[in-house]
Amino acid sequence: MTTPALTTMSMTGVRKAAIMLVQFGKEQSAQIMSQMSEKEVEMISAEIARLGKLEPTQVDDVMDEFYAMATTRYAGSGGMDYARELLEASLGKDRAALILDRLEASMNDIPFNFLSHADPRQLLSYVQHEHPQTIALVLAHIPSALASSILAGLPIEVQTEVAHRIAVMDRTSPEIIRQVEQALQRKLSSVLQPDELSTVGGLQPLVDIINRADRTTERLILEALDARSPELAEEIRRRMFMFEDIINLEDRAIQLVLRQVEPADLATALKGVPDTVRDKVTKNLSERGRENLLEEIDLLGPVKVKMVEEAQAKIVSVIRSLEDSGQIEVQRGGEADELIA
């Protein structure tokens, strides 16, 4: 069965990284992965194994997004020159030239690009008194780490309004975006350095922002959204922790989860998942429990994707409940808490 093509907006960061590494080739990818943690290597390797056949447009979109990020992030260290070197080293001059042509044309049209290096405190002081729709429009365009800092600094009632507007935002007129961008650029022109002046919204940008926020801000936003739009809050929660992320839980946490999960749901949820996910679960079962689970998975036969997703959603719901009660900890934003001896 052919899997529908995903847009880059709907892809996870791990999937984008996997696509990018496959394009770089074995040698280049190996050098990059040697700089990663063991957990990162395991996650990306599992995603590479799941990739299957990719549409050329998917690959192009992911690569263009990566090099656009590299150009913006390292502007002070070479800008387009840096991106050109990176492209040529990984893809060769011919392929690099094609992507650079598209990149140079598109970089001029990226909304709010001048805010990439803005001080969060300065930006907050200028946008906090704007209309929530204006704030939402800005946060949906800027990097998620910067947007998270701004969102956390807003009053809770404004946070809720802005978060809701980001989530339900679909398409915005380019003219409106241009007007807001120009107005904000005029306001910030006195505080930004000269070299810094240079289909948005939806659930995923909001999820990215909340994932980078602290736990208190996250809880306040989701509780407020629960009151305003329970379905929207539930969809955001679902996207914040994917079933495959179970490999990042500690063994003790997985054991607590398994005690509250029906064996039939667990067997269905593990149907067709990567070996890394299945192994993480089965190693936290007794030998007899592991044998029974694997036997039940085999006896299931072909299972509809919808049934698998529903079973996985039940388990994710258990994980969230245990986290909310403080019984387990789920890391967010790729940052682990420091330990005190």
C-alpha cells in the first residue's frame, strides 16, 4: 500500500533528519551521526528504516528547508557562502547549484526573516500589546525556540488567545503578512543591528512552540485550551508525544505504563512498529509475558491502520495520565533536567 506523501509541515524533525541523511550518502551521514548522542542515533536509525519510497518533491522540500535554516542560523559565520560550502561538500557542485538558485530566490520572500536573531525580551516588549491575531501571525513565522520565549512571557489570558489563534490559523493573505512585517520592522529598526534587518500557522507550529516551553507554561496553555476547545487541546496533546517516543522512556516508566494497558491494546499498538519500539516494550515484560505478547501479535494477522492508531492513542493517554500525576517523567524539547548529587 502506498503511503500518502507528507508535507514538511506535517513531518517530525526526526523524519526530516532521516531523509536528509539518506540524501547525504553513507560516508557523510556517518560523520554527522558520529556527533550525535546514542539516543539520537537510535531514533534516526529507526526512522531511516521506516522511510520506504520517497516522493522527489518530499526530498526537495526537506533539503530546501534544511539549507534555508543553515543559511539563516549561520548568517554571521558566512551566510550563503556557508550554505554553498555545505551543499557542495555533501551533494556536489551541480546539485548544489540547483538548490542554491531556488534558495536564493526564496530567502528574499521569507516573512519576518529579520527577527531570526532578535533578542526575545526586546521582541516581547514590542509585541505584547499587539492584537492576539498579530502576535499569533508573528509567532507562527519565527523559529520555535524564539516563539516559545515570547509566548511564555505573555499574560496567561493572552497566551491562551494567541495559542488558539496559531492552532486554527490556516492561510493568511500575503499582503496582510507584508503589512504586519513592515510595521514591526519599523518599530524594531532602532534596536536591531543592521545585519539583523535583513500557508502559516496550524497545529504543528503551536506544538513546536509548546514543546520548547517549560512544563508550567505548557500546562497553563493546555488547561486554558481545554476550557475553550477540548478537541483542539486533545489533538495538541496527541501530537506532543508520539507512540514511537516510548523508546525514550525509562524502563521503570514503561513498566508502570504496561500495568495499566490491556494486553489486546498493547498487541495491536505494536503491530508493524520498528523493532526498537517493540524491543523496548518486550524487555520490560516477564519471559512469559513477552512470549504471550509476541504470540498474540502473530495471531492478530493483518490489522487496519486505524485500529493500530487507536490502540497507540490509548497507550499515549496512559502515559500522559501518569506524567500528570507525577509518576513518570517525559522529556520535552530535547533537553534533560540536570541531576543533583
